[in-house]
Amino acid sequence: MLGKLLKYEIKSTARIFIPLYALLLVFALLNKFLNPFEVMESSVRFNFQSVFQALTASAYFILIVAIFVMTLFIAIQRFYKNLLGDEGYLMFTLPVKTRQNIASKLLIAVMWYILSAVAVITSIAIMVGPREFFEFLQSMIELLKDGLGVASLIILPLFILIQLIHGTLMIYDAMSLGHLFGKQKLLASFGMYAALYFITQIILTIVILSVGSTMFTSFIHSAGPTDVQILSFLGMLGIVAALLSVVHFAITNYILKNKLNLE
Amino acid sequence: MSNLLECKNLTKSFGSLNALNNVNLSIDKGRIIGLLGPNASGKTTFIKLCNNLLTPTSGKIRIGGYEPGIETKKIISYLPEKNYLNDWMRVSQLIQFFQDFYEDFNRDKAYDMLNKLGLDSKDRLKTMSKGTKEKVQLILTMSREAQLYLLDEPIGGVDPAARDYILDTIIRNYNEDSTVIISTHLIADIEKILDDVIFLKEGQIVLTKTVDEIREESGKSVDSLFREVFKC
Amino acid sequence: MSWDLKSDRPIYTQLIEQLELRICAGVYPPGGRMPSVRDLAQEASVNPNTMQRALAKLEEDGLLYSHRTSGRFVTEDTSRIRETKSKLAQEQIEEFLQKITDLGFEISEILSIIKKITEELKK
């Protein structure tokens, strides 16, 4: 059943993202061939071509911002509209478990985070040229390997991933808690998010101060943190994020299962 | 073999408001039942409890022997009062959706009804009028071979011809193993197709009788009796 | 022939009357097969259970009979049908006479009025 939910979640959201990505790649190609960045470096000549180039460059940047905004917006909107809105009458009467409904939203949201990033990076690669891009990529990887060790190539992406999952689940949790407030659902959701954010910060501070204190003392004595220390620090934050994610998921699941009250 | 639907002391409250108060009900299979009552009488609350869209404050509800959950969702076909389907989908995609999630969905029946009502499966929901959307929703609901059909105001927003078709469909769909519960205000239109009638007032059942019992005993139609019982 | 079902009388009783009417009028001829319960219920826009009960009553009364596998049939006993026809006619006439005498007519007056009207109709 989860597979079917995922399938329809992708269908519902792809209609928005695929055209956006396509548009982004079109502008990337346009920019590559018109080379507006040259124009910006040299003296400004107000002919049709230069204006056009400036416009396509701006359009490209606007699209990138739009994609990031859209990705976050859609993640929130899918949960709010499809589960807590009128469509909830459909989703919660399907013979699926509540946690499958939540999981499908989460997994596809994360999928689009990753795909959006890939789309943007690909468009950059197109503009600067594949060879230059891969050279740049290789040098970044070398930098990471030297600076933080080989392990960082795995730990960093994982860290980012767990933070994305945690952030999304915290938003779902806030919306579910807000849902309990009848008339002022939307306002309550924002309020809940602020509260959850605040609590998360406190927890992080406590964790860093207690567990991290041992790490920090060694920093002071030596020249600076070693890669192992940095990576384990990130690892610890990652574990905290993972635990909080589980808590958020559990609360969301409990509320949607037992306290659902669709309009 | 227990009844299809059983409620014992079913109560649902929202804060201090008792939407349903100690409801006891036993419903057999093979019946067409009217759930009648004014607004805020608890009809929709009752239906949502059957569907697991609400959880009881106290008391029990069982459908096909199970508490509301995945097993009951498999055997219940629900038609809510609102537009609850994904607006951007085409009718054909919705049919596929229902077929994917419900084992008892009968695709041929759905297309047959679409044809009879003159609807195009390639149309998207958002291009349709309210009445047409409701017809589509009804077709999807009635194309399932469920054990319990819960219809919340199925004939409210459609024209009289479609109304007749919908009542026709309910009769045609009838089988001894399933039960249809219709919640509605439009009593005069449907009373002839009902077996039993349940009057709900302020969260409590005030009457359960068959249509003929009411007509025999009171010399009135159910619609007339309703107006009497619920006079403002 | 449309199903004339009033809203203040039990549907069951009215269905029996309507089915008897149709059998007498030959809509369902003697020995002929009856439509299925579902088809009849649909035609009359009534609950199938109620229709089933009405049909069962007519079976009990001998106007219909069912064959295990092939369905329901109208009796071939035409005298039985004539009996029912007479019964229905009698009921109609008694009702009519009651109304007419309520209006204040004498029976002899009524008979001559009827004779005059039937002669008019023949022309």
C-alpha cells in the first residue's frame, strides 16, 4: 500500500516540478549560448542583445529561487491540503495505515529536495560546461578529503539528509498540533512551529553543552578540532536530529490516528 | 454471526458538546436505511465514527466484527457530502486510483455508469460543474462491491433526473449481503426505497422503525412524520 | 401503466394492489413470467425487500407461483384471476358508491346517470 501512495504522491507533485526543472534547463542552455556573464564583465552596451542576455540571466536566478521556494512550499502544502483538508476524507478512508500516509508525504518531499538540488546543480554544470564542472567537483571532493577525511563524503550528505527529514517532520508535527485548535488551525500551526523550534534549540544547546563539552575542552588545548572531532560532532547532532524525527513522527501519527477532526 | 454494524453506548463529545450521546444500534445486512435528522443532530458524526475519521469518546462501534480501522475501510464505501477528490485528476485516473486501493472496486460498473450518465472519462474534475462532480463521486462509491455503503446527502446537489438515476442505482445495486445507510434531508424523494428509518435528534436516536410501520401507525408519510417530530 | 404509490399508506399494501391490478389487466398475462424482484423494484422505485414481500404474499394468495430455478410466474388458473378482478372491481364500486351517496344521490338516480353516460361514450 505504501508503494501505491508513493506512486500517487509522485503523480500529484511531478506535474509541478517537471515543468519547472525543464524551464530551468532551458534557461541554463540559453545562458550557455548567449553568455550573458561576459556582458556583465565588459562595458555595458544597451542593445537588444545585451538586454536580452541580462533578462535571461535574471530569469535563471529567479527560477532557482522559485525552485527552492516551491520545493519547500509543496512539501508543506501536500501535507496540509491532502491530509488535513477536504482530500483527507479520501486519504484517511483508504485501507492504509496512518503512518503510511505520513511516510509517503515525507519520502516524496525529501525526494523533491534532492531532485531540486540535482536540477539546479545540473543547470550550473550545463552553463559552465561539463568539463569545467567535473573539474570543480573533483577539486571540492579533494578539499573535503584533505580537510575532513574520506568519511566526510558519506557523513556530510547523511547529515544534510537527516536535517531535511527532521525539518520536514517538525513542520508536519506543527501542522498536526495546530489541527487540534479548531477555528484557528493555521495560526496555531505557526505558533506550534515556533514552540517546537524553540524547544529544539534548547535541546540542542543542552546536548552540545553536556556531551560537546568534552570536545570543546580539547579544542582549546590543541591547535583546533581534528576531523574526527568535527565529524563526530556532526554525527552527534545527526543522532539528535534522528531521535527528534522519531518523536515528531510519533506525535503526528498519534494525532492523525486518534484526534483527527476534518471540517 | 453478529450484525453488520453494532454500536454500544457510543458517545462522541467535542469539548462540552455531546454530538452523539449513548447511541445503541444494531444493523443487519441486506437493508437500505435512512439516517434522518436536522443539522447538528449527529448524523455526520455517526458516519465519521463508522469511517474512523473520528474516534469515540466512549462506547464501542463495530463493523463486520471489527473496530474501525483498515479492515473496516476495506468493506465500507463512503460518499462524503463534500468534494473530496483530487481536483486535477481525470475521471479515468480516479477510476484507476480506486481500483488500485480497493480490491472490491468494479471497473466495468464504473465505466457503464459513466456512459449512462453521459460523462467523459477523459475530463478533469476541476472542469466539471458541482453537480457533475457529485455524479462522479457517486459512481466511484457505488462501483465498489462493499458490505456497507455510507452515503452522506447523495442526492442533495443534483438535478431531479440525476436524482432518479441515483435512487435507481441504489436499488439496482442492492444485494442481500450489503447494507446502504443514507443520511439525508430530502426524505420525500427517498422514503419509498428505504427499509428502515432512524430519526436522530441532538445526538440521540428517537425512533427506529420501518417505513411501512410509520405509515401504518401514523397514517402519514415518513416525511410528514419527520416534519412533526422535528418542528422548529 | 405507472406505479401509483401514495405517500401516506404503507408501500407493501399498495404494491400488492398494484400487482393485482396489473395481473388482472393482463400486463402480466396468465402463465407468463414475472420480471425479477430487482427489475420490479426499479420500475416502481421501491425498496427490493418490500417488493419481495409483496410478491411473496401474492404467491401465498395463489396469484403467483415460483419455480425453484426458473423464477416467478403468474398463475394459469384464469378463474382465480377473475376472482381477483371481481374483488378489485367490487372494491372500486363500493368506494364510488360510498362517495356518491355521501353527495346525497339515491342508488336509482345513480344507475340512470351511469346508463346515460355509458350511452354517450358509445357514440
